[in-house]
Amino acid sequence: MSWEGDSAAAVDAVRELTRYVNAPATGTSAIREQTQDICTVGQWRMAHGDLSAAEVASRRLHATPLPELRGRDSVSFAQSVALCAALLDATLASARSPAPAAPAAIALADSLARTFIFEVCCVEIVSDANLLLAQLWERSGNLPNALRALRRGSGRFALAPLFMSSFLREEGRVAALTGDTVGAIRAYRHYLALRYDPGLSIRPAVERVRRELAALVGR
């Protein structure tokens, strides 16, 4: 969803994960893994316009019993579940029209993403949280907040540089929209350094960035 991956492989993965989402889960490990699957499948359904499935996923996450974990494992689990549920809620609020509750829901998810910074970094199911938040802020008309979310990245890039190319591509685009030409140029150049030999599937996106960069430099 967030890293220009193989969409056919994603469809297969979601089909496989759905089996675990709908199966009974008992025991600490099973509950933990199923919760991750609920989040992942819920995000996928939401991204493809299935609001009812995303709403069901959100309800299940809010009602998730905490497994018998200790110390940081327990905190990490609770934080990642809360953040995923908040992201689904914010996306649902944003998708409904009119959406008067959307800004407050997005702000809550944004606050959790900043509070749970280590989970954004290191837990797979929410590592693209700031990309999703940037989309929501932009959709609500708040470009400065969208840019701030993008510049936070996936927690700490030094530890886990997840989705870096996606963050840079979107940062360049949104920075240009806000008038931050210097920031847009910097992000686009970094993106192109990572995409120096693009495959066929991502070549159109790379060429678009090259054109936009040339226009910004010329300006």
C-alpha cells in the first residue's frame, strides 16, 4: 500500500491474512498475531473503499483483550493497537461526507503517532502511520500538518528506514504545494538518488519527479 509494491502479491497476502482474521484465537501469541492481521487487513480494505469492513476492524481493535504480556511488550502491543484503531477511525471520518468529525479524529491519530514514536518506527502494522496521516491532513486541506507528518518519517530512519522513498516523494510534492521550494528540491533529489535505476513499474513515478524537480530548479 505504501511502498510501490507488487499489488498482485498484496491481494494474495490479504486473502491469506483474512483466514487468520476470521479464525478463533486463543492464547497470547495467537491474539497478538491476529490483532496485527486485523489491523493490516482493515487498512487494506479501507484503502480500497470498503468502509464497512474497516469499521468492523476498528471495532474489533477497540475491543481487543490485552494478552498476558509483560513490561515493554505489553506497552508496545497496547500502543500499536490504539494507533491502528485511531488511524482507521480517522480515515473513516474523513471518507464520510460531510465529515465534520474528521479534523478531530485525524488530530487524535496524529497525537498518538507522535506519542508512540517508537511503535511508528518499529512495529510493522503502524510503520507507515505518518504516510497515512499526511494523506488525511492533505485531504482535510491542512498542508502544513501533512508536511510535518511526512518529515517525521517512519519513526527513526536510522533504525528502520521503512518507506523512505515514499516519504521523500510525497514530501517533495507537498513541500512544493506549500511553497517550500528548497525543501521540495532536497526531498526530490534524495528520492531520485534512491531510485537511480527504476524498474518498469515505478518508472512513471520517477519520471514525474524528475520533471517536477527540473521545474522547481528552473523556477
